[in-house]
Amino acid sequence: MEKPRQIVFATNNGHKLAEIRRIMGREWDVLSLSDIGCDADIPETAETLQGNAEIKARYVKDCFGYDCFADDTGLMVDALNGAPGVYSARYAGPGHDSAANMALLLENMKNENNRKAHFSTVIALVTGDEIHFFEGRVDGEILREAEGTDGFGYDPVFRPDESDRSFAQMSADEKNAISHRGRATAKLIDYLKTL
Ligand code: IMP
């Protein structure tokens, strides 16, 4: 078997890393920020997913010299005019965790009958002096209460249209096959194969 090709994924989020490694398979050796000795908490100061993904990928290229990709994800809820969106990680305020974010989302949605929402992921890939973007989206609805214990982030309160279960009730492979990150990563892999 050929040696896996190395690439850096600009994250220290263990859940994202595990998903991406599983999706990319044995052909790729995906290194995290800590694997390259980077313990920076790269500030996500842009107002778009694309902007934040670009900041993270460029930071690694500029400071460490590695070709790299980064992702940024948001949960957009129709009845909340697209919130929490690009601010999904900080919805309940800085320093709050996923439980607090989900609790606030369920509270803000408690009188809403329109439950439509989608996850979007943008991946930025920096290779040499080029940058490329890959997007993935999954449509679904916000549940009335958290269901399931797998996955991470908002997974327990999101049910994709393709299923009758929340992301947190699915196996890793079931989620990756239809998820925002799975779809964006499939496009990234197709592109990497052409290099
Ligand atoms: P970020 O891409 O790390 O900025 O993530 C934004 C927010 O969305 C964080 O609160 C994450 O926990 C959450 N999030 C990211 N990806 C997923 C996912 O695949 N499922 C559920 N929540 C996610």
C-alpha cells in the first residue's frame, strides 16, 4: 500500500478531527494543530464562514509553512433569521459550551412551528499560494428537545431531512454520509486527487 499523504487540518476540536480522519480514510495522514506544535486559539473574527475558514488556513500556512485546510460551520435557523449562523460557537456567550448553546436555541424556538434549519460548512484549502473553497450543506429541522448522545455540538437537536433520527442518534458513518462536513470534505478530496 502507498504511504498516506500528509495534510494539516487547522483544528484542535477532537470531534471534527475524528470525523475528517474517518471521511478521508487511510490514504491521508491528517495532522491537527497540536500535531504540528501549534497551540494557538486562532481568532475567528470574520463575519462569514468562508472568512473564518480562510483566517485559520492562512494562519497555519503563514506561521508554520504547511499546506493546510480549515473548516468553519454554522447552524442557520429560518425562524431566527439565520441565527446562530456564523456565531454558532458563541451563541450563549463567550466561554459557553454546547449544552448552553442548545438550551438557548431550544428556548428561543419554543413557540416556533417553523423548525426549518440547515448546517453549512465551508472548507478553505491553502496550497502553495493558492486558496480554494469547498462548501457542504444539509437541510433539516430543529427538534423540540435533545435526542441522542453521539456526535457533538448541536447534533442532538438537529434532524436532517434524509432521516427520522437526530445526528446524535446516528453512527459516525451515517452522519458523515449526509452531513454538511461530509459533503464539503467529499469535494475537498476530489480536488486533492487532482494535485
Ligand atoms: P466551528 O466551526 O468550530 O466554529 O463550529 C461552530 C459551532 O457549530 C460550534 O458550537 C460547534 O460545536 C457546532 N458544530 C460544528 N460542527 C457541527 C456538527 O457537525 N454538528 C453539530 N454542531 C456542530
